[in-house]
Amino acid sequence: MDSTRYDVVIIGGGAAGLSAATTLARALRSVLVIDSGTPRNAPAAGVHGYLSRDGMNPRELLTIGRSEVLSYGGTVLDGEAVSARRTPYGFEVVLGDTRRFSARRLLVTTGLTDELPPIDGLREQWGKGVVHCPYCHGWEIRGQRIGVLGTGPLSVHQALLFRQWSRDITLFLNDTVEPTIEEWDKLAARSVTVVDGAVASVDAVDGVLTGLTLRQGPSFDLQALAVGTRMEARSALLESLGVSSQVHPSGAGRFIETDAMGATAVRGVYAAGNVSNIMAQVITAAAEGVMTGARINADLIEEESRRAVEGHFGPFAAASEAAVSKIVLGHRRHGLDDLQKTADMGTTTTAQRESA
Ligand SMILES: Cc1cc2nc3c(=O)[nH]c(=O)nc-3n(C[C@H](O)[C@H](O)[C@H](O)COP(=O)(O)OP(=O)(O)OC[C@H]3O[C@@H](n4cnc5c(N)ncnc54)[C@H](O)[C@@H]3O)c2cc1C
């Protein structure tokens, strides 16, 4: 087999990409996964909410996923895909180190980037003392003194959400959030403390978050800080193939639109996981990978069946015969006339008979 030609190349070897690769390899497809090794949840200690894998280290989950792909004959390469283009074969993907691979179908599972607010000390705590998703981290920080950093219109919602996990919630408006009257009522009714003023720094001692300090001076003790990030699909390769990203309806970022099975608006190009669903958790991304892998296999089967018919019957295939007879006979084709022409011919014949 040509080691640079595959049925499917998958760009991105996170939960979505590896699940799709396993599905395709088990369908006896030649599949290559290219992965640059920066999954979104890399800073986290464990994956939560994944049935049967709860708390597993994110790297360990992916190591097991890779070995499953390999066990069914799939290939996984470390590297970064820097460009992709359409070719007569399908697509060509080029890596940063100039390696090139061809694929009949392309699946992009590159995930998303969490854009963090530029506040001193915040990035260092990302995935540790600074969290974003209560379903990923809520249990671990339940009952603690939790701050919510105002980053946009969804911050009030985030404060009310984390209130489910702790009675001690402080929303820092950060000169960014202006709650509506209705939101003020909800925050008061749920005993959420609200603090005005811009946040200058996130503070830590020995790598453990201790609180934050406002630009005007006062510091606040906290055990965890929730931050809504701007979630930007890692979509550069898709955009270069003509698949545009869209603003997410929530306003929380940008995503790639697909149909329910992962097909983008560009033929032969698919997407799954966080790149097309910014709300997807690990198990959701994995499930989307499985579904999109099956959809790509169906697409290949459709193409192969069509080619097989052409190969088997050649010019005598039903579709070829119909096309030829249409050209040669037009509306006189036996048994293939459309209803309108039949009706027209019938009218003419009757009229001719009447005038005769
Ligand atoms: C701090 C944190 C903690 C989280 N904790 C949890 C949790 O406990 N439970 C949970 O369910 N979810 C959690 N999540 C969400 C989780 O990270 C995502 O749901 C999941 O990573 C989505 O999987 P994915 O395969 O779509 O993308 P990713 O896991 O991000 O994988 C994308 C892969 O594509 C690769 N890639 C990108 N561009 C290229 C390129 N050009 N060429 C080659 N490779 C490329 C990247 O290196 C990466 O490996 C957490 C997120 C964060 C930020």
C-alpha cells in the first residue's frame, strides 16, 4: 500500500479524531490521524463526566485511544497539518515538516482555543484554580469560596450556575458586565455577592490559587475562580478549503457549521468535536467522532457502489442507457417519456385526429 495515500485523513487526534479513526479502521478503511499534541484539556488533572473513565488523566485517555486506533490497523502521526487542498484524488494535506498525505475524505477534529482574559496570573492557574465548566470541575470545588470573573453577557448565568455547587459565590463585574434589573434580582435572591471594579491580578502561593486583587487595591480570598473564555474553533485549515466559521448563537465564540452527521458545506470535508460544537465535552466529542466516522464510511460506500456499477455495466448501466437514449431519442424514448411530454403528445394526436 502507498503509505501516503489513505481513504481518510483526520487532522486532530483528540477524543473526536481518535474515535472517528477507530470507527473507520474497524470499517476496514485506511485511516491516518495527524496530531500536534495540544488537546484542549491538557492542563486538567482528570477527565470527568466520561462514563467508565471518570477522573482519568487526559493524556492517558488519548494514549489508550491511540493504541485502539493502531490495533485496528490505523496510523497515528505526531505533527502539525499546515495546509490542505483539493486534488483529483480528493485532498492533499501538508505537514509543517513538509510530509504530504492524500485522502479521499478529510475529517477535521482540531478542537478549539480558549481565549483567556489578559489578567496577570490567570493563565498560570488555567485548568487548576481557574476553571470554566461546572460539569468538568464543579464537584471538585463544591462548597468552596468561588469567584466568577466578569468577561461578558454570560457571566451572570455562570455565577448562577456555579451557585448550584456552592453557597459562597462572588461575581466580579470587572468593568465588563452590567447585569439587567432582572439579573440583579436573581443574583440577590440566590445570595450571590457582587463586586464592582476591574480585576488586576489572579493571586497564588506555591502554585495554588489564593484569590484576586482589584485594580483599585482590595484583594479577595478565593479557593477557585470561574472564567468564561472566548471559544474559537481551530478552523484555519477548514477556512482554507472554503468552510467558513460562524459566530456561535450564544456569542461565546466561533464554530464550524455541519449537518447532524458532521458534513460541512464543502463536499468531502467533515468536522467533529469542539471545532464544530463548542459545548462538547470529551464524551460528546468522542460520540460525534464515531457518528462522523460512520457517515464518512457511508459516503465512501456510495461512491464505490456508483463506480462498481459503472465498471460492471459500462455503457449499458441503467444510468448510462438513460442518458444516451435521452440524447438520441429525446421524448421518443420508449417507456422513459416524462408525463408532460406524454400529455403534450396525447393532445397533439387527438387534435390531429379531430382535424382529419
Ligand atoms: C481546563 C479544561 C478542563 C476540561 N475538563 C473536562 C472534563 O473534565 N470533562 C470533559 O468532558 N471535558 C472537559 N473539558 C473539555 C474537553 O477539553 C473537550 O471537550 C475535548 O477536548 C474536545 O475534544 P476534541 O477532540 O474536539 O478536541 P481536542 O481534545 O482539543 O483535540 C484536538 C486535537 O487536534 C490537534 N490539532 C489542532 N490543530 C492541529 C493541526 N493543524 N494539525 C494537527 N493536529 C492539530 C490538537 O493538538 C489536539 O490534540 C475541559 C476543557 C478544559 C479547557
